[in-house]
Amino acid sequence: MRIRTLMAGALVGLLATTTACSGSGSGGGDTLKIGFFAPESGFGSADGRSALAGARLAVEQVNADGGIDGKKVELVTYDDASDPKQGAVIATKLVSQDRVAAAVSGSYSPQTLAGATIFQRNRIPLVSAYAVNPGIPETGDFIFQQDFDGEVQGRAGAVQLAEDGVTKPAVIAVDNDFGNALVQGFSDQAEKSGLDVVSVDKNEFGEKDFGTIIRRAVDAGADGIYLVQYVAEGTQFFRALRKSGVDLPVLSTEGIDSAGFLESIGDLADGAKITTNLNRDAEAPATKAFLEDFAEANDFPADMVAASSYDAVKLILDAAESSGTSAGDIHQGLLDTSDHEGATGTLERFTDGRQVIKPVQVLQFQGATLVSIGEITDSSVITP
């Protein structure tokens, strides 16, 4: 989902959870190794927890069904600690030491982009689970993006606010690649949707004075707010909004579609809406099965990070099942993917740029629960 940028921090040690099994990037031996990295520690640890749980569920399920072509699947995992420096370090280790046949980034865009160059150079397929920087698949033909990119979601946000009757939105966004990509898409679509953006306020990680920012939006004449934040900043925003007494409609993004946010916010976001890729009310069998299985396996709720990581691993496993277990086979299988039924919906195919075209889901907080209220399917909006 999503692009996240590191706050300053020291380089941390790599933490691997591997099983000593034979196998290689060529698919040899009796084990199929799939690499995986996520922010299990650092500021993004809530997302790392969800990402790892989703990826492990996918692997456990396929192994329970006998593996792939007689091979047991091993998930080789590393903690990138929300540190972009670790992307290339981990990718190098997965390629040269662990000899994985494919890999999934369950992390943010800086780490994903850093690792993507290593995987591309070694012709090992990488699927980005939820990082939304459109530059990720542009790294090369072995790099795929499972979530819709940030500009798509930003355009969808403008469409939804217009449908909600907002005409003069204020934008409040975190000042990094994630925020900038969504704001770009939102701004591009705003005029087409009849919106007059009255203010754009950017904030850094750790922002706490949202009261002042909210007041600036009100003073600018805003009749709605487009909010692009993560868990900590989103929580601070809604606390400040309720304290201020300002009653404006808020549309946020998948940045707060997090188990960590749901656990911490209570009913403070009641009535607000978000755009995301996981419809918890979907009748699709794949989505319903994922939500049930995830709930049985974990003591925290599924979110878009978990669902996206699950889907990214499943895409690789299904590609291996259909085309073979070498890196080249998996690459071809991903290119040939069609009508893949996943937790986050149906992936009809990857585009020529190895991106996806999916409806953007619109959910609303009812108390501390997210419920579906619709989806955005306009091809001019959701096509990268």
C-alpha cells in the first residue's frame, strides 16, 4: 500500500527467520524459497506485524495443501526496521545467500525501491505488496506492484469527496513520497471533479499540533478535509479535530487502514471515510475466506497491509504452480496472471508496466468499525 519515508535512525542489524533447507533461486532442491521483508520494528512495526502475518498465512495454506510441485515453500523473512538503507542489504542477502526464487516487499516505498534494483539486476521477481510509488515497477521488468499506485488513490479521493458534496476541500498530508503522490493525484483530479482546493498543508512525521492546521483549513473556507497520514499522525489529527469542535467531513486513505489505528483510535474517527483496497464486507469468496482464516490465526484484526501481503505472496505461489518454480518460470507466470481472485479483489492482469487495475474501495468508520459504502470503478480514474 503505500509509500513511507524513514525518520532519522541508525542502521540496525538484520533479523532473519529462516529454516535450514535446500533450494536456490533456480528452484532446485525440495524447497521453494520466497524472500520477504517488512518493518517488524521501528515506527512502522504495526504494519510489519500485519504484513508478516498475511504472508505467513499464504505460505501455511499452500504447504497444508502439499506445497508447489512437491516442494515445501519456505518464507525467508527479514526485518528492515523501517530503514531504507536495509532494502538493498536485505535484497543482496536474499539473492546471494538465501538464493530465493522470488521475493515480496511487505514494506514501504524507500525500502522497496532500494531492494528492487538488486532483484532486477539478478532477474529475481519482486512483488511489492502495498507500497504505492509508481516508480517501483519502473525499476525493471522483474518488478511488480500489487496495490494501486498513489496517484490512482489520490484521484479516487477527489472523486469521492465530490460525490459527498464537498466543493472546497483542504488537503492535510504528510510530507513524504506517500503524501506527495496522493496529493498529486488528488490535485490532478480535483478540477475535473469540480473541486476548488482552498489549502494544502504539509506536515512532518511526529506532527502533534493538528489543531493549528485544522484552524488554517477552516479559515481558508474549507467544507471538507482530504487527509493523508499514517497511524500516529492520523490518531493525533482525529483527537485534535474532536477537541476543536470542527464538524467537517473527512476523507482519508489506506495510510490509516491499519490494525494499529483501529486498536488505538476508538470511536474518534466515527463518520470519516477512507479509500483503500480491502473491502471487509465483500461477498467474494477469496476475501471472505481470507478474513475468516486471518481471524482464526491471529489475535488482531486484518487490515489492508495484511491482505495486500497475503495477495502478493499468493500471486507468486500461483505463478509457480502454473509455470514452474525457477525465478524465470515465476516471472513468466506473473506476466501471464489473469483473473486472480485475491483478498483485495480480482486482479484481471498486470499492465504492461506491471501495475494493477483494481476498483478503489471506499469505507466508513462506524464507531471503531470500518464498513463498505461503495467503490470507484471509473477506468479513467483507476488506470495507472
